[in-house]
Amino acid sequence: MRGFLFVVAALAVMGLAFWAYQENYKTQATMRETRDLHAQIGAAHERLGMLRAEWAYLNRPDRLADLAELNFDRLELLPIMPEAFGRVDQIIYPLPPIAPITNSVTLSSGTILPADDAL
């Protein structure tokens, strides 16, 4: 009986060692993947910063004014002047549509009756 318990204990220790070995490799693979993802995120942030700088460079007002002047015959773009803008109170908003009256009410001397019961 004692020998059987030793064999079972040895098998349990070997099984746990195998499990720990597998978990160690899974953990290392996950950590490697996490490092790679962090590197990709860092590269994406660098690219984003570069694209923002390039966008700011391409949208310089003096450059855009020169481009508008060079392509005036095709685009007919005029320089922006303060007189080109209006005020908010000058905007005419459309009035909301008025719904037709379907249930009329007839008023008498002191009582309010629906149109169906008035006559």
C-alpha cells in the first residue's frame, strides 16, 4: 500500500511539473506577443505624429493662398475676407409646417363642446 502511494505521489508530482512547464511557455509566448503589440502601438503613434505634422505643413495658410491663386482659373477660389462672413441673426430658418386642424372645437357662451356634439 505504501509503495502504491509513492507511485501515485510521484505521478502527481510529474503531472504538476508538466503542467507548470506548459504554463511557463504559454506565459512567455503571451509576454512576447504583448511586447510586439506595444512596439506596434508605439510605431503607430509615431506614424500618427508624422501624419499630423505633415497635415499641418500642407495646410499652412500662405501655401493654401498660393495654391488658390495658382489655380484661380480652374477653381475660382477667392481669398477669405471678413466681409465674406455673415452674422447668425441674418440666417433665415424655415418655419415649421403648421398641422391641419382636424378636431375643431365650438365655443359658446360658457361651455366648450366638441364639434361633433355642438349641432
